[in-house]
Amino acid sequence: MSAPETPPVDVVIATHRRPQMVREAIDAVRRQTYAGPVRVLVVHDRCEPDASLASVDGPPDRCVEVLANTRTPGLAGSRNTGIAAGSAPLVAFCDDDDLWHPDKLERQVDVLLRRGWTTSVTGIVVDHQGRSTVRVPTWEDVSVEHLLRHRVMAAHPSTVLVRRDALERIGPVDEDIPGSFGEDYDWILRAAADEGGVEVLSQPLVTVRWGGSQFARDWDTIVAALDYLLAKHPGFHEDPRALARVRGQQAFALAALGERRAALRLVGDTLRSSRRERRAYVAGAVALGLPAGRVLDAANRLGRGI
């Protein structure tokens, strides 16, 4: 039996053909200094489950279970498969290419329980091609109002820890979002609006290995997913700057696709919402010939996205 201050934790790791990285992610979770039991649920999406991941030697309170995604193909369905397979009162997520720092769970559980919050995030260290950038969110960063205007990449899904009863109230990861793009953003918006809100542990406790995202240049999916989010969350339409940010992202994606006229029309819509939205100007430059990949790489070097 675990002590009340060290309750069991389920850690959901969704993976898709990253055999070495997922092993490193699992190892980092199993090496946590946290005194309570930790159950690692590795969910394979659209690939054969690797049963050998469950046979790695380790302490009995750090068990690893290997599952296949039985829900909608994609990241959202994989996360929900792992959530449903678990039973611990606390649930955490880790992407298969990210690494928890050894004291991440110990510090985060302590803060969550001591302060009475229902959901918690920490800061991150973004590792992109050997360059490290520390990104630590503030409490104001994870308010609904701020999240609508800013993507807040520092509030990364690999840092999320949530009480299971709150997760049931907030709802599962949305499997209807096209391509699962932004599923974590949609979920953190809902968590921020929940009665418990989101607590921030202002320390970088997860290393995020940036640059391997399946979405980085899937521009069609990005445009469709952002349309879905705009329709789902009315708050975007109540704040011109929030709407401009998302429209600016879509304009950039259309420009990257080579759809110059559509991109420039959306640039105009973006600027009518807010002339302060820098993505509109960058999207306009891409529509006129600036390579989108060069812009994206420059943003990634700074630990940012578009």
C-alpha cells in the first residue's frame, strides 16, 4: 500500500514507431525518485505493440504495460486508450520522445496534493539539434484568457499531472480533432476552465526533444484542425487577438502549401482582427516566396513553433 501522500500514478505514453526513444522515455519514468507506485501504460498507435518493453528489469512498483490503441487512430485515441486502461487516482502523460527529470513526479505530486489543485504542469527544457532553451510557464500563462491568445508551448502535455476524478469531469482527449493536431491544446483549455484550474510548478522538469513532430509540416491537417478548434471554443470569436493568432497560423499553413491567394486573403482577415499579429506578416512573406521551412526551423531553434 502506498502512503496517502504518495498515491499511485498512471503514466500514459503514446508511441508510433520510435523504438529507441520510447525506451528512453520509459526508463526516465521508471527512474523517478517518487516514493509511490508508478504504472507505465505504453500505447502503440498504428504499429505492432513491442511486448519486450514490459519485460525490462526494474522495481516492482514501476511496472510497464504494453497496449495497442483500440480507439480512433492517432494521438488522441492512444491517450484515451491508456487513460481507460489505468485506475490510479493520479494520471500523467509523457510523449515518446520526451524525458522526465528524476525528481519531476516527486515535486509535482507534492505540490498538487499540498495546494489542493486538480491539474498541474511544469516547465520544460526544449532540446533542438543540441541547443537547449528553458521555457517555464506562469500561473497567468495557463488561464483561459491567456491560452486563447497564446499557444503556451511551455504548458506541454509531457508535464501534465491530473487527478483522475478531475479528468473524468474535464473529459477525455478529443478524438474528433482532425489528425489529433492540437489535442493537447484543446484539453488544457478545458482543464483551465475547470473548477480546479491549472497549477504551475515553475521549474523545468521535462526535456522536450523538439523537431520530430509528425505535425510539423502537415499543413492541410493543421488548417482543418484549427477550423475545428475555432468552431468548438467560442472564446476565440470573443477576443479579436485570440482569433487573429489562429487565423495567422492558418494563413502560414496555406502559404506553406503554396495556396498563395487563399493565404493572402486570410492574412487580410487576420490583420482586420489585430494588426499586432506577427504571424500575418510572416505568412504574407511566405506567400510571396520566403521558404516556410526556413521560418519554421528558425522558430524551433528558439524553442518555439508558428
